Amino acid sequence: YDMDNRLNYFIARSVFAEEKFKYKNPPVSKNVIMFENQINWNEPITLVEGVFDAVFVDGISVLGNVVTPEQAHLIDKLNKRVILCPDRDDPGKELIDQAVDLGWEVSFPPWHPDVKDAADAVERYGRLLTVKSIVDFATNNKVKIRVQSKML
């Protein structure tokens, strides 16, 4: 909702396995989901791929596995520490490369192999432990990030 209490964005997820589309988005463009929550926030920004990941860790979502130049500009304008917590799959590797190029940190918490993203981690470990592990295992060491991303 916006400041006038008007709906300005929504997202829905299908619960049926046979559905062609997993998510239903409105026909409007939204650059970074949950961005508004970060403006007056003094903590690091946790950047994730999915909307539900962002909601569960009070982070922001780029709605996929790439960050657009517009999204990168908006995030960098906040002048805060940015920690990418990518999904644990091959498509997330492009986002990792972009984060390295943008000078952002990347986190590879030692979660159970069944945990594929931040939302799964919150379900398994709880919000507090998940967020703490994301921050604790963040690094800006390019070599370490490249090695860890090959293990996804």
C-alpha cells in the first residue's frame, strides 16, 4: 500500500503443481520489492531473489536471478552495506557475479542441503538465526565468493 492507503503492488503464488505459472504479478513495474522498508533502516540490506525470501528476512527482492541497472542504482543510492543471499541453484550464479561486480557482499550460510533459499531457512531455523547466519557468513572476498558459488 502507498501513503494514501491504495494498493500499489501485489504478488500471488499458485499452490497447484500443474499450474503453468508459479507466480502471478500485477501488470505494473516494481523495481525492488520491500525497498521502502530499507530507507530508514540502519542494518545491512539483505538482498534476495524471491518476494517471500525478502518478507521472511526483512530484506529486499530483485524478483529473479539478475539485478537490473535501475535496481542496482536504487540499492546503491541507500549507501548501505548490501549482502546478497542467493538461492542455492545454478540460476543464482549470475546474480552472484553481478553482486561481486557491484562491490556487494555475498553470503553462503552453512544451511542444511535441503534448504534452497532464505524462506526455507526461516522455516527450518527461525527468522533470527537465519538473518544472523546471513550476516555472519557474508564476505566481499572475490576468490572465496567464486569458490563458494561453484559449490551451489
